[in-house]
Amino acid sequence: MSEPPTALVTGANRGLGLETSRQLLAQGFRVVLTSRREKEGTATARQLDPSAHQVLYHPLDITDPVSISTMATDLPALAPRLDVLVNNAGVGSWGSNLEKSKETVAVNYFGSRDVTDALLSFLPRGGRIVNVSSGLGELSYIRRELRPRFTDRTLSRPALDDLVRSYLSDLDSGTAKKAGWPSAYSVSKVALNALTRILSRELQPRGISVNSVCPGWVRTDMGGRGAPRSIPVGGRSIVRGALLPEGATGGFYRDGKKIEW
């Protein structure tokens, strides 16, 4: 009897991460559920699978290099490979609070980047990476003159990191708005989308697909009660991104359909 495919989901103790894990489990995946809060994450995993056979738990703080390294070290004992990596963990900041803005970029961009790098060796040919993005990460949210810097087909990872750091520098100096930057949340998701395109180019020879997915505006703790989409509908959009046809890579999707960057 063949082993079921395995998916690892970050930030999965509640909201979209939990729902994505639930739906992947229903699709026949074994799920490695991760979260920063270990007590909540363990309880969530047991709620999904009391037997602990199909849902496994490991703590993971995607902003902590030691936590990421421990996850990579311990993963072989949990699963021999990762067929799907869902970079779901995220936070939001739309205001002017400097520390919250920095945290948003640290989690949504740098954290997802670092987790991907650490776990990449576990993805076989045919593996899939899903970066959970947002409509607020569309290029239309940043000033027109900044857009080509993110869409340049020759954009490298170091150059993208420098772009993000230039935003953080403008943030520190109080000139971010004047320079054409939107909210920290939008910047983090624009950068994540750019990383998706870079990774898709880098990993295509290995047969690994990388796509960004917008779940829509969802009634989560972050999205608020007034959001038009339910958590199951948002989760379904993410799962569809994990189940795209073979060869689909380097795209931005909502509900399984390609959307504009």
C-alpha cells in the first residue's frame, strides 16, 4: 500500500491554515500541522485526527531561525517527503505602527522565504509550493514607477531582498508613503508574489511548481466579521492552488483561476 501524499501547512492552528489542513486531509493527504503556539496547535491536530496517524504536529515560528532549523531536523521522523508546502502563516498591518509594519514584513515575506529554503530539500519532483498571498498584493497597490522593479524578469532573490529592505529603510525614515509604498501588508504580499515568480524559474528544472494563491477577503480574525467570504471558501481556494494541473507554475490564482499580478 502506497504512502499518502504529505502536506505541511504553516500557521495552521486556526483560521485559513486550519481549514486548509482540514480540506487537504479530506483530499487524502497526511498533514503536518504547524503553529507558533504549541499548546493550541497540538489540540487542533488532535481535534482533526485523534489517532495522530494522518495529522502530525510540530511547533514552528517562521520568524525564528532556530525554530525553522529544528523543524527541518525533525521532519524526517514525521514524514519521508513533502509533496506540498503551504506557506500560510501571516499577520496584517495596515496602519502607521512602525513595529507592527516591520513584523508584517518579517512574517509574511522573510518568514515564508526562510521556511521554503529550509524545507526545499524534502520536496521531490512533482512537489508543490503554495504561497498564500492576497488581492492586496496586486501590483496596482504600489506606485506605477515601482512596479517594474518587482516585475523585472531578471529579478534575483538578492535584488528582491534589497527592494524589501529599501521599503523598511523608507519606513524607518518616515518617507515610505512619499516613496510610493502602500501598507506593510501590501508590500509583504507584493514581495511574496515576486518570490513566487523567482522560485518558479529556479525550481522548474527540478519539476517543482510554485504558485501564489489569493483566498479572498475571508471572515478570519485578520479579515474581520464583515468580510464577504467564509473560511471554508477561502480554504478551498488555497487547496485548489495545491491541486493545480501538472506544469502550472509561476502564477497567481484565486479559486483555481489565474488572476493578474
